[in-house]
Amino acid sequence: MASSVMLMKLVTGCILVLVCLMGSAFVSTKAQVTCGTVVSDLTPCISYVSYGGAVPTNCCNGVRTLYNAARSTADRQIVCKCLKQAVSGITYTRYQLGFAAGLPAKCGLNIPYQISPSTDCSRVQ
């Protein structure tokens, strides 16, 4: 079984599109999101992405907080890069990717993008 650090990296990576590709809904402003913010907001999602089940309320709160914080292209690209860095070298299952991909809908967010750890962060708007 993977350590909690590896699971946190998995969660943040799998959720990367959730945060990164929401771009078209926001107005450009100065970047304010940090990798620490990303990890802090998404840590409550580790158990759900790892094992499924009910999505914890604090996970959805973190997902929504990060969604609302990523206001600019720069913010979204920072989030994307942080998440990709966090999951580099982590092995995850298709089920875990599925749980992560379903988080937006489970948390009441509608994003028209597929969540994938293969996202090209430079193309995130």
C-alpha cells in the first residue's frame, strides 16, 4: 500500500485538470496560488481518490476553494505544474484516476474537460 505522501501526490495529480482547465471561466489577474495552497486544499480528497466511497465534505470544500482561487491563467498554470510535480513517479490505478476524474461532478462543479495527469500545463488558459 502506498504511503500517505504518495497518495497525496496521486490526489493532487489526478485533480490537476479540475483546477487547471477551468480557465475559460476566469478573468486574468496576478497569480496568487501556491503549491502549498494546492496541497492544503486537496489533502482532504486523498481517502476518496485512493479508495472511493463517499466524497468527504471537506474534500469538496477544498476543490471549490481551489477552483475559485485559480483566477488567472498564471494561477491555473501554477496549479497544474504543482500537481504534475507532485505525482511524478507515482503509480496509480485506472480506478483512482476515475475517482479523481469524477470529483468535479461529485462536488457540484461542471467542467467540460477530461481530468488527466497528462495535461500540458503550458496550454492551460
